[in-house]
Amino acid sequence: MENLNRKDRLQAVEAMLPAALHHPLVMQSLQMCLLEDLAMVADFNTLLPEFVQGDVTSVATLKLDASLRGKISAKAQGVVAGLDVAAAIFALVEPKIEFVSHCSDGNLVAAGTLLAEVSGPGAALLTAERAALNFLGRMSGIATLTRQFVDTVVNTQAVILDTRKTAPGLRLFDKYAVRMGGGQNHRMGLYDMVLIKDNHIDGAGSITAAVARVREKFGDQYPIEVEVKNLAELDESLKLAPDRIMLDNMSLEIMRQAVMLATGRVPLEASGNVNLQTVRAIAETGVDFISVGALTHSAPVFDISMRLQ
């Protein structure tokens, strides 16, 4: 890979990623996170030795020809996600770096588990370290929290969903991590599903009017979900037969009544006030889906370290 031009090199790095992350925005995010650290580097045409010149500490303390080996380990129990992303970061900095995974995304690991080993030019290894661990730690944190929610609702029919409350520029990474934790993705963006929320309803005049306008413009091109706040709005929505109805911040008792009204007609999604203390009771109302913004906006970073050998 070290002899490839910029375009071919980026394509080779992208090929290292899971298919779900083969997207121009992903490669842009990986490059951007490195450019944040290496402000003097204008682009990725530059290879070693010039590339690591942006890491003033490593270039000063290590000989350019020094070869180092590091072990990346979990410091807590959790679910791993982002190993291939970390490998791609190292490869972007220096194609000669060898990254060997010792587990797979989606694996539950104990504290102290060896996740991966890296070896290669020492300065490049340390230049890529923090960016790689940032992705691996964030994604594993999301996967770990997702698994906790999934385990909490086990033996119910409820499916745990994420939301669009992701870090700007990192949505594909965040949603991939949710899947590695056993959750499922809600819509990826504003382009792949219609979600009629309160402001749309207020702007259109009613739920009925909003749904009618969507169908007039798009027909059945996109699935339609309608957000409702009470049983009256639920009744109105059920008559329109959308693909899903979101129960927004309803009490457990109202949700139970909603399930009785909607069973066999339209799948229901619960949203609002969902945490690890409340999610089991929400699932036991009989809803089909539970969306949890906290999966991606409040997941603690998974503690991971890299130590040289």
C-alpha cells in the first residue's frame, strides 16, 4: 500500500472497513480526525517521513527508523466495536503498520482482554494511536451500552432502536456500533423514512393532513411513521394505517392502552424517558420498538489503552 497514489491508497484503506462503512463520509471523517492532530499536513499525498512531522513529540523523541510493537487492551468489561476502523487509522498514517485483531466487533470481552496488536515504524504508530483509540473507545462504548439495553428487555418482543442523536459527522460509525451491540437502526437520516413529528403536524394542520400530503408527494416510496402524544392522536393515526406509530412520552398505563388499540394493526414505538431503569417496564407494555437516544448521545467511552512492548 505504501507505493500507491493517494486515490488508490484511500481505496485500499476503505476496503479494510466493514461494508456498512464503505461511504465517502467515513473516509472524510477518518482523515479529518488525523488532520486535527497534524494541522501542518495539508493532505494525504504526503507519506513518511514527512507525514509524521506534524507529531512534534514523536518526531523529536523517536528515531525515524525505530520499529515498535504495541498491545491494545480493554480496561473494562464491554462489547467491542471499531477494530477495523482503528486498523484503517493506522494504515492511513503508515501503510507499513501491521494491525492484528484478537477478537471481533460484537464480542463481549472482560477487563484485561487483548484486543489487538500493532507493529511498525514507531513514530507513525504513536501518531495514529490517539485517533485510533478515540474511534475504538467511542464505538465500543456505544456497543456496550446498547447491549445493556438489549439484555434488559430480553424475553419481551421489544426491539431496541437508536435515533439521529449522533455525534456530528460520526453517524455511520455510531449506528454501526449500535448494531454491534445488538440493537437496530432507526432511520439513517432525513432521506430514507418519513417521520411526522409534532412540528410537522402543527405546520400541516393535523395528522391526517400531514399524512395525506406525504402520500400525495411520495406515494409509498418511503415508510411513514407518525408521532402521537395521546390516545386521541393514536386513534386518528390508526385510521390512516401508517407503517409505524411513535408513542411520545406516554405513561406506562397509556402505553398499555395504546398497545390494546393497535395490536395487529400498526407496530408501535415507545420514545421518551427511556433509560436502563425504565426500559424493562416500557417493554413489558407490549410495544414493538423502543428508541433510545442515550445509546449514541450519552454512552460512556469504553476504556482502552495501548502499551508498547
